[in-house]
Amino acid sequence: MAKKSGQARVPKPEDWERLFQEIKAHRHPEKNSAIMRISQRLGLRVQEISLLQVKEVAKLFGKPGSSNRSFKRFEILTLPAAITKGANATGRSQSKYSRKRISFTVSAFEKMLKQVCEMNKAGINISPEDFYPEVLTNKGKSRDLPLVDPELCDAIDVFLEKRLNEDPYLQPNDPLFISQKGGPYSPNTLQEHIAMMLRDWTGIEKATSHSGRRALITNIIHHQGKSIKIAQKVAGHQSPSTTVIYEEPPEHEIADALKNLVIKQ
């Protein structure tokens, strides 16, 4: 994938309207509308969207395979910590140690040297990898997001009804969204799919799978005037310093400022 350059583009209201019109003209409009509404109105990361399960958004009723299957959408989407950023939910940890530099405390270094000497005396083969310090990773953080936006709720309901009609054996632990191959989306595949909808279908230059998330958090801070604490909670950021980045005004507001310059002669 191409290296990121700058922040994801924040779509304007007319961009979103054009996007959802374009989605109707392509295959799988119900699924794509639900994906983009979740991105736009809940600000989920692409990994979080790709790993959502049915049980996170709705309760299923009726015996699997029967004709009377139904569902009830929850009022709150509870995003489990296992699929949030830092949780390594996809299990794609690198097998090769990737650090370029490592450091030790004095006591740890002395302990390591002692172990090396003892292993050498015992004739044990010594490998540098045996002494690399462990890489600590985040565990992720769960968050509750109320499903209150009418367009978001409608998109989820329409999609779930179609999903259940197509698969009467649908289970709570099944992925909410499935790819054309029939399995769950990988984060990378969904990332490319969302970017395609925004850039290729809609023509939003420099838009990425992060555009919906950035648009939501920017809206909360800039247009609603809510606190950084609220924006941080919605975003699921570990530190408010990460959320502060979104205080930067969106590109179309910067463009308006440059377009409406009043220069005195």
C-alpha cells in the first residue's frame, strides 16, 4: 500500500450526499451504506468495522434456518476491547523482531552478561534474539457508542434485514460484514474498499478509510463545540493529546478562508 501523506481528507456535506447516491448505483448498496454510515456517524477505525460481529449491533430471534428469524437493533453499540486499536485482534503480529534499537537498565544488562557467560561455559549455542527485550503492546479499550442517528440506524436496519434474509442460519458471532468471497473483511481489504468508494466512486481527492472518522471528530470539536473529553471518548483514544490533533480545521474551511481574503490596497 502507498505511504500515507498528510491527514485524510474531510468530506464536505455535499460530498457525503454524492457518496450515498453513488452507493445506490453500485452493487451491494445496503452493505456499503451501512459501512459508510458507521464510519461517518460513529467514527470507527477500519479494523473495528471489519471485525464487528452481529452481536455487537443486534440481538437475533428465532431458530437458525427457520422462516421466522428476526432481530432487534441495540440502542448502544458496545465495541469490545479485543477489536480496538492496539489489541492485535487479527493475530497478524510480526514473526521477526523489527526494532532497530534496544536498551537495557544497568541491572538488566549485568544480568544478561551473567547469563551469556554461564551459557558460554556450558557450551550452549548463544543467539542474540534470546536476549531481546519484550515489546510491550496495548490491550485495546472498549467503548459504548449510542446508536441514535436516524440515518445510521436506518442503514443498519436495512442491511441486517437483507443479511438475515440471505443467511437464515446467521449466528450472533458471525461477522457483521462479509466480503464478496464470503468471509470476513481483512482490515486492509476494507481499507481499500472504503477508499475506492470515496475516491473512485465519489471523486473526493485524498480521501481514505480514515476520512469518516476524522470528519466525525472534527464535527464534534469544531461545529458542535464539544469538549476534547467527549471527542476522546467517541474516538477511543488512550490520550487526549491524540484527540487534540483533530482541533486542526478541515480543509474546506481553510480553502474558504483563502478564497475570501480581503486585502487592503
